[in-house]
Amino acid sequence: MTTRIPILAEITEANSILAENLRAAFAAEGVLVLNLMASPGAGKTTLLERSIAELNGALKIAVIEGDPHTSIDAERIDAAGVKAVEINTGGGCHLEARMIRAALGELDIAGLDLLVIENVGNLICPTGWDLGEDLKVILVSLTEGDDKPLKYPMGFLTADAAVISKVDLEPYVPADRSTMRENALTINPDLAVFEVSSITGEGMDRFLQWIKQRVADKRSRTS
């Protein structure tokens, strides 16, 4: 007879319980929480820097940075003008709710409009871990290939929005933004899809308007 030892199930169940507690705490403060997932080098931090610059004080923002090693990304966010808390996973491929709870010890969420959790660069591991977020945003760069949604479907299935980044490089790579959009919507027809360049600013207005509307919606539900 085979004996099952449900270690992973117990770990994920404990994570889900803690995530719900975090979600309740975020709701009590009316802060919108985004879980930003992407491959390494897709442009998460650059997108955040551009978003912070363009929002220009319209929203009070903080960022939790997940990285296997170093504080390079957190330093970039600090330099952009908002509070950043670094979580080093020591090689772990995803963030967990217990890590977010620990990071909140260094972050006062009272008065925040938006908290962005920049997850570890990975399109597989982070997708199954609830961090108490309101929305998952998956970012994929055009330079990775327009078949990326088909090769990594779970990230797109679990996301609420997809951001196609580096569209300014379309003339120089063998990938097509419209094909990537079509592939993403094939996986998840309910996705809000944005095509942006964090360098030129193309498409940023629509993406940031989506964020501001989600913030307003969260405030209206919790006020």
C-alpha cells in the first residue's frame, strides 16, 4: 500500500490561510496590492520606475522586492522616490505569504494607495502562491518570443492583466506584439492586455489608467 505524505498540501494550505489574513489587513487600509510576475530581465523594475515617475505623486506607492540575492532592484525603487523593502529568498524561486508578512514589519501600509509586490523572476513557481494580493499582473517582454504565453500558460491563466513590454524593439526581434496578445488571450480571454515600452513611454497611459481605476474601485469597496 502506498502512503501519501501531504507535506506540500499542508504548506500551501498554511500559505493560503496567511494570505487571507494579509488580504483582510490590506482591505482594512484600502490599499490595492498587485503581484507582479515575470521572467528575469523582462523589465519589471524598469516598468515600476516609469510608473512611479508618471504617476508623479497621484498615488502613494510602496514596493516589496523579491530577489534571490542583492538589493539592486530595491535601491532602484528607492532612488525613484518610493519606499522599497527587499526580500532575499536565498535562491528560492518564489515569494510566500510568510515573507510578505515579515516585510510588512518594515513597511507602514496606512495611507498607501498601492502596494506592488515584485515577485522573483520566474514564470512557473510564483503562479501557485497566494500573497494576499488583489490582482496578479504578468509581464512578458516581446524579446522573449511571442509564443511565451503558450509555453507558460499558468502565469497567464492566473493573471488578471498581462503587460507586453519592450514593444519599441519589435522591428529588431523575430516576434510580433499582436501574435503575443492573441496567444495571451487564447490562454485567458478575460485578461486585460497592455502593450508598453518603459523606455519610450508608449502604452503607459492606458496601463496606469487601469491601475488608478483599480485603486479607486478598492477604495470604494472599503470606504
